[in-house]
Amino acid sequence: MDWRVKSLDDILATAEKKSLHRSLGAFQLTMLGIGAIIGTGIFVLTAAAAQKAGPGMMYSFIIAGFVCAVAALCYSELVAMAPVSGSAYTYTYAVMGELLAWTVGWALVLEYAVAAAAVCVGWSGYVMGLIQKATGFILPELLSRGPSWSMNGYMPVIDFSHGIVNVPAIVVALVITALLVKGTSESAKVNSILVAVKVTALSAFIVITLPLINGENFVPMLPNGWLGTQGSGVGVVGAAASIFFAYVGFDAVSTAAEETKDPQRNVPIGLIGSLGICTVFYMLVAAGVVGSVGAQPITSITGAVLSPDSAEFVTRCKELASAGSTPIVCSHEALAEVLSKLHYDQVSKLVGLAASIALPSVILMMIFGQTRIFFVMARDGLLPEKLADIHPKWKTPWLMTIVTGIFVAVAAAFFPVGQLADISNSGTLFAFFMVAIAVLILRKTDPNRTRPFKTPMVWVVAPVAAGGCLFLFFSLPTVAQLVLPIWGSVGLVIYFLYSRKHSHVGKAIAAQEAAKK
């Protein structure tokens, strides 16, 4: 089999020929990382995690954070060695060859673009809740949420009774796309402001809720157990697989490596620094939610555990709401809802406002990451090179950004936030798994290459990272597990019909063989 490996030296040379402007420093990268990490995961998915694990979601945050930490150490070594755009795609190309690199790049669409769509849906819930509190206006449910999706065996079932299309999610996706077309530097400046808004809102939430913690709210700690049933996605580990989404933005920092000053120093700082800061915030916020108002999951009338994205779950939440009781697991704006239950109505509105203002920074970073990966794939010839054109005035891959933004808007319009997050996680976990393997292979095949940052105890850390990613992947709901191989199969068709023929590496190999003859 022809693996078509593109060496790190060739990758660095290609980047120099058609490169992006280096303008980002360590502080900006850390802010970009925090901007990408803190978002829908903590503002919105806290409710879904509570439905899956109850108070046990505290353990879920620890499990997901640990897997991300060991993956971050692997990322840091590779990014410092090859400070170019492309994330896991680039590293796989250098170590395991073009075919596997293509599958990783294709899977990263599920990470970034689908994740951006999930955040758009999360933003929609907060902004519509804020508008309702401020003005009393309620956008009809059919226009403010997409349909519910479930599985009947291996066949998807779509329920339009609670929603048809999420119009606010479409709007925010297109606005952020326009901002990214305008320019990276401007986007980074806006992002730094939005990060400050998010951190302030979460700090206020922590200060209010932690003194009100009631130990009784943590009992039972594990209402759905550790593992739940196979393929259900519930239990502590199932919640960890979903809440993993709350951490994955850190690797968006690596996609900005080619636009970073002194990347060997600044990228590892941005990666590990942003992850550490966000982990502290997550644990404190989760403790505040559970301890102050409780976070026990709701069940069907027969006592069955309900998926937070199912039509039956939505119906059950409406029944409880009509009876005068709205559990926090039913909320589309969990943190603001907690403060409302504690009678901090004004602060609740401010947190809702902060989320509505700041969540777009996460969308910005996710679309930013996706376009940079596609940019590198097009630069390698695996996608049409026209897509990699840099705008003469704004110096951004404008056409790629527009295509990605449209994809994000469509996904946000028709899928619920929890399922989008789980699908995104499937692609992310696959990419992280490949990065962990790549670190080990490079230690063997290229041991003398300069490594400005070396993964500590690599023969322990990298296998733990790879194993952790596999463990969480198989803890996702069945539908999310199935999306990755189906999506990958579509990608393989495109690769063999188009990408393999147009690959620059493939053309170079063919030219060398022709010269020998």
C-alpha cells in the first residue's frame, strides 16, 4: 500500500510558500483557547449532563477533563514541532500518510463545523430566554428549535411536533461567518472582549451559588450509575462522553499555529493554560448548580431514563412545567435558570445577557478552526485549490469560510444541541486518538528532530490519551457512534474519486517514477 507520507520538512516548506500572517501571541492564544472552550458545554450542556448523570456529572467533568489534559500534552509536542495550520490532519499526514490524514481531516468537520452548529443552538436558547424575560415576546417553538431525532433500531425517526427550524441559530451562524471573512486580527480582538464577559458571568454565578450549597442535593450521587446501558449515553461515563464537548475547543489553538508569533513557545502555553483555567471554572460551576438547586434526572411515568434530546423528554418537561415544577435538566439556559430559582432575577438576566453576547466567540473559534483545516487540505490538493484562495484585502480564506458558515447554519437549523455535541465528539475523539498515536510513532521514526516541547512520560501519557478517547467514544449514544463511520465512508468516496488524483504529494511521486523510467 502507498502511504504517501508528507514529511514535516515538506509541510513546513509548503506553509512558507502560501502562508497566513503571523500576528497572535501567547496571551491572545490563551484567550482564543478560553473563548473556544468556555461556551455551550458549561452554559447549556450542564442540563443535559445532569439528565444523564445527576450530581454524578461532577465525576463526568473530571473524567472528560483528564482525557483532554493528556491529549493536550500530545498536541503540544506536535504543534511545537510543526507550527502550521491543520491540527490533527497535518500531524497524521506527516506520520501515517495521506489516506489516514484525509480520514482525520474529514472527521474534523464533525468536530469543528458540527460543534459550531451546537453552540449556535445553545446561543438560540439563551437569547430567546433573555428576550422573553425582558419583553415578554416568545418566538413560536416551531421557529426557535429544530425537530427531535431518535433511533428506531438503526433507522432515524424525526419528530416535528416540538420544532421545525431554529431561525435564531441560523442568524448567528451567518453573522459570525461574515465577521471571520473580514479578518483574523479583528476577530481575535472581539474575542478577547467576549472572553472577559464570559469569565465575569461565570465568576458571578460561582460567588452566588457556592455559599448556598446543600449537601442533600448530592443524594443520590449516581442515580443512573457509572455506565448506564450500552449505547444509551447515560450514566457518569455517558455524561463524560457528552460533556467532553465542553473542553475540546483547546485544540482550536493548534489550528492557529501558522498565525502565531514564536509558535514553539506560545502554542503550548495557549493550549495548556486555557485548559487549566477552564477546568477550574467548570468544577466550581457544576458544584454550584448541583448544590444550590439540585440536578436529579427526570424519568418517564414508568421510571425509564429519558434521553435529553428525545421527543418524550420534551413532552415530560412540558408536563412538569404545567404542574408548576421545571427541573433544571429541562432548561435551555441552565445557569440563568439556576439563578432565577434562587430569586436572583436581575443577576439571572445579566448571566443570560453575558451568554447571549459571549457564546458567539465559541462559534467564531470553531468556524475559524474548520476553515484553517480545509485551507491546508486544499493547499495540499486534496480539496479544490480555489477554496484556499486568500482574499486580497482581508487576507483570509474567504471562500472556504463562506462554505463552512453555510454548512454550520444548516446543521444548527435542524438538529438539537445535545445530538450535535455528541456527533461533534465522535469526530474529535477520533482525531485525538490519531494524534496520540502520531506522537509515539514520531518518537520512534524521527527521534533526533528538535522538540521545543516534549510530552512528559510519553509512553504512559500517549497510550492513556488514546485509550481514554476510545473509552469515551464507545460511551457515546449509538447514533453518534454510527455517524463517524458513515461520514467517513462518504469521505473515502470523495478521496478516491477526487483527492487522490489531485494530491500534490501523489503528483510528486508520479513525477519521480516517470523520471526513473
